[in-house]
Amino acid sequence: MSRTTRVRLCGGLVFFLGTWVAYTQNANQPPQLKIDKVKDDLYQIVGDGGNVAVYVTGEGVILVDDKFEQDYGQIVEKVKSVTPQPIKYILSTHHHSDHSGGNVKFAPTVEIISTANARANIVEHKQSNAPANMVPASVTFTDETAVYLGGKEVRARYYGRGHTNGDAVIYFPALKTVHTGDLMAGATPLIDYPGGGSVVEWTKTLDGALKLDFDTVIPGHGNVTNKAGLKTYRDNVEKLRTRAQSLIRGGKSQEEVGKVMMAEFGWTANSLQMQWSLPGLMTELK
């Protein structure tokens, strides 16, 4: 083998190894997050998990949810891009790790608040696919609470079961905006029956939230919308419930009901809807 050939081979090997190292490092990095303005002093951080609301005050920042543990650094970075104020409070909408996983990193310095049921669900490891090190809120409420910081108010209210048995709706009264958590998320509901969810109660829960005075909605996942969008989502949950109930009471099997859910409501094979929601529907709607 000539010296030139050996040099070329070595150069190619170095390039390949460098490319592979870069690939594997990137593959292990969490997806990139971005921050968007919703209204004055209110932003949302999107990507890799649930939507995080960021409310800036003159005395600190209030977050709604904190995604996965791996997103902690990016969340802090995105907050710093809009304010030098420190994060003081996190209001958790529910216990799932894509909304409360960041508690692990935030808990030592930030007061985390959730419903009592959401805290219990973390303590009791109700989410089967959650990391073992989940950290629950340090402060809980049963029906409602409020945080006042820098002359601004944020309210948290429990209206009842839906996605889980501990869903909080977060309300920014001065901005006429709500954060629904996964009571509104994506195109079709995920009813977490192991976590106490209910498709029967879901619409009643949203009916309570819809009585608030608001015009803007930050959903748990998906694009910012309005009150009409939340009402449409509520009606779609009712449509799904009515359809499933008619099938179940008509004697259809779980497999048959699942096929209709996939064909008409966008559920997919092996999804969490098929794992968590379908068996529960068969029981709740019989």
C-alpha cells in the first residue's frame, strides 16, 4: 500500500469517526426548544413535552409545567432570553413526566404547586412509563389556589376529572388566558384511566373551565388557540364518548371498538390511547 493511500484511508477513518461521534452526541441531546410570545409578559416554551407557560413579573417568573428532566437547561436558557428575573414558582397541570419531569431539577430552588391528586399520583407512581426519580410538588391544593408575584396574579383551579384525576386549569385573569394542561392536547383525548381519568367527567370539567372570562388558550400540546377552539375540543370529546358508548352498549368487543377509534378519531396501534384509554372506556361506558 502506498503512503498516499494510507494517508487517504487514515483521513477517511478520522472523518468517519468524527461524524459518528457528532451523530451519537446529537442523538443523545434533547430536541431543541423555542420560546414564543403569547401576550405582554406571557410566553410559551414549546417542543419535547408539554407546552410551558412563562409569566414574567418584576419580582420573578411563574412557570406552568416544566417538561422532562432533560429539558431543564433549555427552559432556564429560554427564560433568560426574555428576562433576568429568576424562576420563583411552577404551577403543575398534572403528574405526567412530560409536564412534571423537570421537577427533579427545579425543586431545590423553586416552589412547585399542584393539585393534591397530582402529587399523590407521582408519589404512588401511577404513570407506568415515568422515570423512577419523579419529584412531586411541595405545595398542594384541593379546589383552587392563587399565586401573587410582582403585582400579578395567577390562579389554579381543579374542576374535576378528565385527562387524569388531578388536572389543574391555570388562569391568568389580567391577560384573559388559560393553560389547560392536557385537558386540551393534540387532536384527540388521551384518557389516563390508570391515573384516574374519565371520559364521562371530561366534558363537565371543561364546562367549568369555559365559564372563566378568557379569549386565549395555551393547550397542553399544540398551537395556542381561543375559547371557541376549546369549546370545539370539548364537543369532540363528547362525540368520542357518545360513539364509544354506543358501540360498547351495542355489544362490540374491545378490539372492534379500538378499530373504530383508530378509523374515526385518529388513534394509532400501540398508542397510549390503545393502552390506557381503550380498556378504561370498556369499563366506564358499559
